[in-house]
Amino acid sequence: MNKYAQESLRYNIEEHCNCCQSVLLAYKKEVNIDADEALRLGSCFGGGMMAGEVCGALSAAMMLLGLKHDSRDAKIKGREFQSEFIREFAYLRCKDLKMTAKLPCSQLVAKTAEMLSDYLAK
């Protein structure tokens, strides 16, 4: 488990942050946002936008890709990362991920943060 996975897991479990906030907070230094901005930005994306839709950890990863790349490249990288997420977890939706429950949410958050780190290192 890399530092981003560990940090996101800590925020999720110890700080009781939602899935999106946890991933954003783990990467805050890399995208030059402070903790308050990360908390506010991710506040409505936990639990699949509070409706069981797109996974909040994935939403955070997509936001981070947008902050790290220009608009055109971010769209390409976002599609690639989304494909990797589907390969790993089979679904994008929080409801579906919870129903299949390969991992508890906290572990999915950590794995997504780790996958993003690996993806960015390519």
C-alpha cells in the first residue's frame, strides 16, 4: 500500500471523510489545494453523489486528473483511468460496487488512490 492509499484510508476511517474527500485529501499537495478546499469540493460526491451513482473515489480521481492536465489530455486520461477502474472493480456505480462487495468502501478508496498514483507514474 503506497502513501496515497495509506493517507486516503486514514482520512476515510479516522477522520470520517467520505470516499471522494479521502482521495482528494491524500493528493492535496500534488494539486496545490488545501484541506478545506478538498473537503468542500468532495462534500457532495460521497456515496455516489449521495445517491449511489458514480463512486466518489473515482469522482475524486477524475477531478485530480483534471487538475493535473489540460482539458484535452484530462479527458483522454480520464477515460483511460475509468477503464482501469472498471477492469479492477467491474462497476462504476456505488450501488453496484456495494452490492458485489469485493472490498469494503474504505479499501476501495485506498485501492483507487493507489491505482491513481500508479497511473500518474506512467
